[in-house]
Amino acid sequence: MSSTAAASRRLSSSAATATAKRPAMAENAGGAKPAGRMAAQQPKKRVALGNLTNVAAGAVGRTGCGKVAVVTAGNARLHSATSTVPVKKGSLASARNVITNRGSAVKSVSTRPTPVTSCRGSTTQKEIVPPPKLPAAMPIVAPPIVPCSSFVSPRHSADSMSTDETMSTCDSMKSPDFEYIDNGDSSVLDSLQRRANANLRISEDSDVEGAKWKKDATAPMEIDTICDVDNNYEDTQLCATLASDIYMHLREAETRKRPATDFLEKMQKDVNPSMRAILIDWLVEVAEEYRLVPDTLYLTVNYIDRYLSGNEINRQRLQLLGVACMLIAAKYEEICAPQVEEFCYITDNTYFKDEVLDMEASVLNYLKFEMTAPTPKCFLRRFVRVAQVCDEDPALHLEFLANYVAELSLLEYSLLAYPPSLVAASAVFLSKFILQPTKCPWNSTLAHYTQYKASELCDCVKALHRLFSVGPGSNLPAIREKYSQHKYKFVAKKQCPPLVPADFFRDATC
């Protein structure tokens, strides 16, 4: 009775403890809102980015995004804590039962006499297919085709044969059905020879068969050869039949939806290239925080530059313009775009919801709702694919490195003088040079599909090379830190040769 009472007391105390802990666990699992999120519910009017030249040092423009990063880190810790819950495994007793049963099964098998296989049959209980009858003129005894379940190798007894050996033996029996005896008076060897020729496609003409059985791996490309990139008609997403027309349309559209190349000198009085670079660097962090697709970032920069080309704005409202343009681009590209309140929160509630919406309407009206604009990312996808088809460079390293160089170009105001297609082609040129400094980066295939000669890329490649080597500076670390991660193969940490040889820009050599 005393033990029963003690057990009941322990049970009641444990239940009371679990009841007391349940609200705390529910609060942790539900994810209590951080202090920053609570502050978002009470927006307070603050100065936007202030003097953008001092934003990097004081981190005024990054307070909102940094606060989001803290929330994300907390969620990651919570996820890691919940993910360490041990998986329920079988009990020790059940494992012992399995071992006992397996031992008894092995013991029962070992007590049986060892079966002896012969070409006429087997000692197993299952029915064996009888051997085929042979003509009297050919006294050849063919071994029977034994089913996989009853097949036992002569070298192994039933005691020592494992499951893996049985499965491998069964798989080896799943070869093409050979005819041991052919119809007519032909011999077994002739029959097997004909079947082997039919299956292996062996032909006397080695040149013809060699042409048929070429590997998919491409040989080193010659100078005058052009690889066919649009030959995959099975993948509908590649649009092989329309790819060339789509590219020509994008080349035509990029000339009509480009920003002015000198709007900071002629139109803006309170904004300089350094402020523009700081804003874009901050938008890269926002896009990375909300996991937006790269096209959203490129379109955001395009909307900002096109709006600044015809509207004067002061530095206090520059961050508001960037947030409104990213909201528009996210609605255009994303499946689930962030809400307006989210963009107000990442600015540390510097702007109210109505201000963001008013700026959004102003941008849309000025751009006349022409939101489709070719960006370097549109051309980069095709150019990287062309470079990967006829090259032995690592595919992912080339793709990530080209994306890194193209995103660095967004920070540089002077690169607006080059069309997006030229920037994308130059990014591929520089990426191939970084991966293989001794090999000419440009070839006939790239020149054919990009419609750019190597000499036409010289100035833009040198500008990107200088930007890659020197870097955007310590006050603009977002893109470099982004591509220094493992998921991007650490391409931002690659070393670049100090000079691109002038011979690589000669059209005759490439």
C-alpha cells in the first residue's frame, strides 16, 4: 500500500509540473514576437537614413534590416533546438527478439542437409523449370534456368549464403533472355553471336557505329565551330524554338527602358553616386533577408534609376523610394510578396504605410506601369548556358561567379553607360577568365549567341575587373558577404589575375 501511495504521489506531482510548464512551452513554440516587432505596431516618425555618406559607419540605414536578422537568428536557434529531439527508436527488447528469431532461423537452416545443385535440378522444394529438349543430332545439355528465389550458388551452402549474395545473384539472372537453342540447324554459338550483335549493335563499319555512339561529353571546342545551344526540344522551359526570337526582343526592349546615364549630374542635386550605392547595398540585404529572387533586386534598381532620371528627390526620401520600388518589383516577380507593413518595419518605422503607398503610386504613374524591363539577369541566364554547353569549366562555379560580378555592377553608377546585355556578356567573359586565366574566355559560340565580339567587351570587362579586384569597399559589404557563403561556392573569395591580356580582346584569336 505504501508503494502504491508513493507512486500515486509521484504521478500527481509530475502531472502538476507538466501543467505548470505547458504555458511556457506553448509560448516558446508559438514564437513570442520580438521587441522589434512590437515596436513595429507603434510606428514612430524618424529621420530616413540621414546623411547617406555616413550610413555605413553609424549603421543608421541598417537598423531595420539588422533587427530582422536578429529575429531570424532567434528562429534559427529555435529550429535547431527543436530539431535535436531524438527520434523514437525500437526498444531493446524488440531488438533482442529480432536477434533471437534470426538466430533461431539460422540454426534451423544449419540443421538441414546442404543442398547440392546439378544441371538437372535442385534439392529445393520449389518446382524447377525442366531443361529444353534437344534434337538428336545435337547432344548438348543446357543448364536449366532456375528461378531467383531458389537459386543457390554451388560455392555457398545454405548456411553461409547472405541476403546480399542472394539478391546479387538474382539480379545477375535478369539479363536479356538468350536462346540457348535456335530454330533450325544452327549451333548455339551462332545463336548467341547473333543475339550479342543485335544487343550490342556491333557493326563491321566502325566509323558509322562510332558516330552513332558518341558520348554526350563535348570535346575541346575549336575556334571555327559553333555549338548548337537550342537543340533541346524536350524541356519546354528552355523554349528552344523561340529562344532566338525572345533574345532579339529583349535586345530591342533594353534600349527603350534604360535609365539616363547622367541623371545624378543633371537631375539630382541632393543625391550622389555614393548614396545610391549605399541604398542598393542595403536593398541587397533586404532581398537576402526575405529570400527574394534575383530578378526582384535587378528590377528594383532599374525602377530606382528610371525614376531618378526624371524626378528630383532629396536624400531623406531616397530610402522611401528604394522601399517602394522593391515593393513593386516583389509584386511583379514574387509568388508571395512581402506586405507593406514589412517594408515599413525594415526601415525601423521611418516611414508610415501611407507614405510607402503614395511613393508606390508616384513611381507607377511616372513609369506608366511599364514594369517589364530587361535587366542583366535576363541576359545572364542565356549567356551562362551558352558558356556551359561548349566549355569544361565547373558549371556552378561559372554561374555563381557571373552572378556575383553582375550584382557588383549594380553598385557602380558609371556602369549604367553600358546596356544590360553588354554587362551580362562582360560578366561571363570575366568569370571565365578568373576560372581559367590562361585560356581565351571568348569563343565563336559566345560571339554568335550574344552578338558581341571580344573587342566590344573590352571597356566593360576592364571596369568589372577593376570592381572585382578592388571591391566595393568596406562600407558596402552585402554582396561580397552574400557570395562568400558555401551555397555560392565562396566565389567572392576567388583571386583574380591583376591584368587581362590584351590578346584576349582580339577577335581573330578567339
